[in-house]
Amino acid sequence: MKETLEVGGLTFEVRRSARRKTCSLTVDRGGELVIHSPETANTHELSEWTRSKMLWVHRKLAIKEELAPKVREPEFVTGESFYYLGRAYRLAIVARQEKPLRFDGNRFYLRNDAIISASDLFRDWYVTVGKEWIYRRVAMLLPRIGALPSQVEVRDLGFRWGSCGKSGVLYFNWRVLQFPVRLVDYVIVHELAHLLERHHGPEFWCVLDRALPDWRARQEELKTKVQVIHWCHASMRC
């Protein structure tokens, strides 16, 4: 399983090598933080070394944030469309209702005095609704891979659609709940495949080919859908 280290509120992946004599840090394209470490370095040594590099890390993250494509942000006005599982639902701004944000299966209703916090309200709605839905979908797709995750979580993953964490925990970005089911399935199967193969080597793609033969078409479709929905941008990836 992937080794990770928490330092200063950030999560770093630790990649060890018997050939490496010193530590180094990289910030991957998607903003993922990676410590390249000698095989024998202990956790305390890595933590202290990484802590000494935090200024550099934050500078790199700030540069990536500045250069990242701008996310399509909603305006939160009546008639605006919001996607759930590939279908567009209109938003209505209302003066009174018990909950700040409500969905009745046909339309979203946002209370007028809650517009200022609308982004957080929608995110929380996708997380709450999405966790149960994705949990059921993972269970349905498990036979294609034959590996069982220890846990399934829906949260904000920044630049990533999904992630396979240590101890077999699968994480999914709440933003994927906006896509059609076939594209969410691609993300789920991709992460399930990482339970068997941690890295994107030839063996991983063989697992994906067996489990989801048309995954390439789904991947390309996902790239086009990103352009028309909110809170996403083209550099996001599994």
C-alpha cells in the first residue's frame, strides 16, 4: 500500500528506493506532494526533514495555484443549471424555506440569504448524497476487480477525481457526482484497480482493460464533460 506522511497539515506520498542516498521533494502536476527517500530512512527523520522544506513546498503550491486553469464558477441565479449524475437541474432562488439548500428531485432551491455560502452548501450536499450512492456503486463494481476496499470516502481531493490511500481506503472527489454514471464508473474502477496495482505500470492498465474494456473512451468523454460543469478544470485526473 502507498506510504504517506502528514506534515504541517499536508499529506505527502513517500516513495522509497534502495538506490537513493538523500531525500528530495517533488510537487506533481496535480499538486500531489511526493517525498523521494532512501529505503532506510525512518518516519521521524523524514518528518523533520520535510518540515524544514515547508516554505519551499508552500511556494511551489502557490505557483501551481496561480498557473492552474480557472475553474468554472457558478453565479447562483435562478434558472442556472447544476449537474447531478449527468442530468442538469435548474436552480430557483427562494425567499423562504427551512433548509438553506433543498433538492426535490426536479430542481434545486437556494434560500436568498444563503447565496453567500452557496458553494459550501452545494459541496456539502454532494458529499452527503454522494457517499451513499458511490458506496453502492463501488459494491456493484467490485466483482470486476476482485479486491475489496477497507473504506470508501467522498471529500474534496483538489486536482484529483479519486485516490487509493493506504490501508485500502478509496477516496472520491465530490465533484465526480456531477458526471454521468458511466464516467463515475470509470473513476471508481480506476481506483479499485489500484487496490491490485499501486502505480500506472503495464500491469495496472491490463487490470483496467479486463475490468472496463472501453475505459479509454470514457476517459476522453470525461475530459470533454469537464468544460460544461462547475468547480472542475481540465487538469484534474485520477
